[in-house]
Amino acid sequence: MREFGYRRAYDVPGAVALLDGDTDARFLGGGTNLVDLMKTGVERPARLVDVRELPLNRVESTQRGGLRIGATVTNSDLAVHPEVRRRYPALAQAVLAGASGQLRNMATVGGNLLQRTRCGYFTDVDSPCNKRDPGSGCPALTGEHHNHAILGASGHCVATHPSDMGVALTAFDARVSYETADGPGELPLTDLYLPVGQTPHRETALPRGALITGITLPPSATAANSRYRKVRERASYAFAIGSVAAALDLRDGVVHDVRLAFGAVASRPWRARAAERVLTGAPADAETFAAAADAELAAARPLPRNGYKVPLMRNLVVAVLSELAEEASQ
């Protein structure tokens, strides 16, 4: 591991000032991803700014009836918060589906959203990787790609984003707040991650040196009837091969409102807008749910060894929405 400097920040302006203008420094939260990447040589920061002591560790109700989640709230605390479990149950389920209990105790909300792909070529510094070394190539295109992207990828990168939490937050129209030396800013979570295109090394739309300070969830009656379902290759701690966050509001057996997002199928949590359009105003039955999934997955461009994700996601959408519809009708 490269030798690096270390500073601890105790307030947001101080943290931003410590990083301002230093392109070779990184913010450090729980370190559950960054430190691993430093050990393998993927990340080589000259300086770390520890933000764990910042006063951003609370979950609070907003005046409009939503929730504000501080960036240093741990995944464990978020998953057990009573208002999260009551108002946005799919979010609590998504957090509990990710990592082990020990990692959730350390990992932070802000860091979770900024974790980097687990693509084996990205984490192996002896392999080419356009995300790590722009212009070097993407060996996953012809190599090992069974758990890579089927939506939104390009010929330059087919890696997937590993966050479970991000999928649920995407379904619920979360917004990301951040602070820079020029002041605060905010953007929808759906705009946080940049399309892969020809520049997969440019992963987020955050300004340089920006510190995520929190996530805001808007009020949503629909979110109270929600579920997160994750499929993985083993029941213990493992990243998804496909996941769905869904929320459903029915009126007389018809879909009045719906929220749907996919995980492990793209370089970012994937908001299923086409599926939502098919569902809204349609009968809440298996045929409609399958048609909605097909509408979203029509854009899928699987590689030779990850085409199984298309029927997997179709079946997952139908199963999750059917369960929610049954619960809503009781």
C-alpha cells in the first residue's frame, strides 16, 4: 500500500477545505470499499480526510413528511430506524441484504452510494480496465462477464454498480445533498451516476471535491407498501446477480401508483421508467406485471454469458409485484 497522509475533520466546511484543490486526496467514511481498493493498488490517494466524526449521523423527518438521512449514518442504524422501516420498508430490506453485519456497522450511507464496481478486471491492477485506466480496454466484453450489465452499458465498460441501498433510494426518488468550497448543492439520485458512454472512469456528476452530506426521501404513501428482493449466488454475504425495489399503490385492483428500480443490471441503479408507464392505470395481475418487465427489458443487450439475467429479472419483477398486490388487496 502506498504511504498516505491522514487528517480527521469535525465540521463540513473544514472537511471540504481539507480536500479542496487536492486531486490526490479522498474522503474516508467507513472505509469498507476504499481501504480494500487501497490494499490492492486500485486507489492510491496521497491523503485521506476522515469524515466519520462530522455531525451527519441522524435520520430526521422533513417538514414535508419525508426523511433526511445524514451521510455518516451507518448502514446498520439506517436499517433498524423505525421511521425507515415504517415508511420505506424496501430501503431497510435493501440495506439488510447488503454485506455482513460487521460491514454494515462500519459502512456509511454516503460511502455506500460511492462504492465502486466489483468487476474482477477493475480490481486487478494487472488487467486492462477502461474504468481504472482509460483507453486500456475492457476485457470483460470477451472474458468473464456472467454478472455484468445488460442495460445501459457500452463497448467501453460493462461493469455493474454493487449498491443494494442505491436501488431502493432510486425507486423512491431520493435526492443527494453535497457541499463544495463554492457552497451546497443537490441533485436527484438518478442523475448522480453518469452514463458509461466512452468515459466509464467518470462515474458521478458530483463536482470535484464535493462531500455528500445527506440523502432526502420525499414523502410517499406508495413507499409504505414496498419490497426489495435480491437474487444472489449464495445465501450468505454476496453481491446481487439481480435485484428489484418495488412499491405499489392499488385502487380497486388497478395500479394507481408504482415505483420500480433494478439492481445488478447496469453501471448504476436502474429506474424502470418504461415498466412504470405500462403498469400505471393497468390491472394489477401477472400478465400486466410480465408486460411491464418486458417493456423495460426490451432495451437489454446481454453478452454471451449473462443473458440469463433477462428472464431472471422478468420473473423477479412478476414475483415481487404479485406479492405486493396480494398484500395491498388484503
